Amino acid sequence: MNKLLASLDQRVPAKSISFEDNYVLSYDSQLSITSFLKKSIIGINPYYAKLFLREYINKIEQGNEEISDELYELYCDPDILNAVELGPSDTDLLRFYINGLEEEYSSAENESILIKETPKLISGNNTTGLRTWEAALYLANYINRKTNTPYDFKDKTILELGCGTGLVGLALLKNYNSRIAPIKELIMTDGSTVVFDNVKDTLKLNSLEKNMKVHFQQLIWGPDSFTENSDKQVDVILGADITYDSTVVESLCISIKDFFVHRGTNLAVIAATVRNIDTILAWELELNNYFNGNWRITSKVDKPEHINSTCYFKPGTQEIRIYEIVNN
């Protein structure tokens, strides 16, 4: 049941949701799911609720279970039956789990984050940062995992490159900061300021809007790219899905090197999805040019869809790697 609710939170396609646990078809489960849909889904994305209910009712009938009146009445509600698919620019609210990829479902407030995004929009308003990408979900769970936490961020100033929807940085703020150790400051950067309004809405959704540790700054990669508060030390750089364009990976490396030389940065952790082998080779070539001997791949997963996790990676998601660059 918990995994099913997590699937609904993440808008897993209805036909991809597992109903192998017969308990989820039971009368009591139907009542719980009806209540969950009313509370968390219908007011945001009724069309998704319609697709799920259609599939769920079909599975109940196949299992020869009785369909509860509450569930059937919900499905027949005109607001559900007449719901239409979100348009390309429509926003949705998705809940992602950020307490480690192999952890069980948890309802603890700091172990998930509600993200405002435009899931059907790959690129718009001159940015790709209005939807959550797979490497960001992987990195958010990697740095927040409960066992063998890989990095000590206590009292550190963290800067995120290409923050997009804000999943990585805000997951760190919500989970690591409250559960493991307090960070000093989080600087969210992106080349497009359009994403900042979206992230600020996400802060409110997660009751983080009054957190004085969060700051925003536009950053265009290249030499001397971060000039505001240029005397401020930045301890750690994070980034996810920012290596997808081979024409910008050199500028990205130049910026990281600039932080290492001028801002006291000691570590950069970059998660990348291997969508195109030529692009990833171009990225690694620049890593050799600027950080030869000081970078490594610390984690990778060939087929993210096979991870036994509360987090959902759609079938066909390409290999994800986490690169660690150190300042030696």
C-alpha cells in the first residue's frame, strides 16, 4: 500500500503501478486510497486520478473483489469523468522521496519534498529547469541516505549549479539539515532567473520559505561567473543533469575551477545521465583537462528502473553517474 501511495505522489503512469499485493485491492484499501486521492491528487491533477481509478477498478474486478461505493462514486464524479490532460505549460505538484534510494516509504515530513514543476515541458522560457530530471532525484537520495552518508556538510556553504526545480538543494535543506547536521548556507543558482519564482513557491509548499539559509543568484558559467559576494567562501558545489550539452561542459569546468581557485571550494559533486555517449565523453575530456587526477565516478547505476526503491525511474532511463571532483 505504501509503495502504491508513493507511486501516486510521483504520478507514475497508471499502467506501470504494481498491484501485486492483493491487499491494495481490499475494501479497506479502497477506502484509504479514495481518501488519499481526495486529499492529495484530485484538486491538483484530476485527469491523473481518472486514469488511475480506471486502472484500479479494472484490477479490483479482475481480482473478484467488491468495489466500494465511495471509490465508484469518486470515479463517477463529473469533475473526474470530464477531466482533461494537463497542457504543456500546466503545473503539477509531485512528492519525491529523499531519504535514500533503498529506504522504505516514510511519512515523516523531512523525508519527502513536494515539488512544483511543469512535467510535460522539456524546455520552455529558455530553460530546461521547470521539470525534475532523473539525475537530480538520484543525487538527492545519494547525499541524504541514512546509512553511510557520503559527505559531511555540517556548517558548510553549499552552492547548487543549475538548480532547476530545486529538488537537490531543497532536499538537502529539508532532510540533511534537519536529520543529520545543520548546513551553514544554501545558494541556489541557475542561468535562468525564471526558475527562481518556481523554487520560491516550492519553498512555501514545504514550509521552508522563512529559512534564512537559502539565497538565489543567477550564474552564467565561464570565467569569473559568480561575482556577487565574491569574498564569500563556497565549500561544496552540487549539480545534477547539467552536462547534457557538449557545448557548455568546458564553461562548466571553468566555473568549477574558478570556485576552487578563488572561493575556497574543496568539493564538487555532479550527477549526470548518460543520454549520449559522445556528450559524456566530452564532459570527461574536460574533466581531464581541468582536474586531471582529481575526479572520479563515485556511484553509477546502469538501469535506474531496476532499483528497488520508493523512487520511480521510468523504464528506459539511461545510466546515471555521480562524479566527484576534489580541489587538490
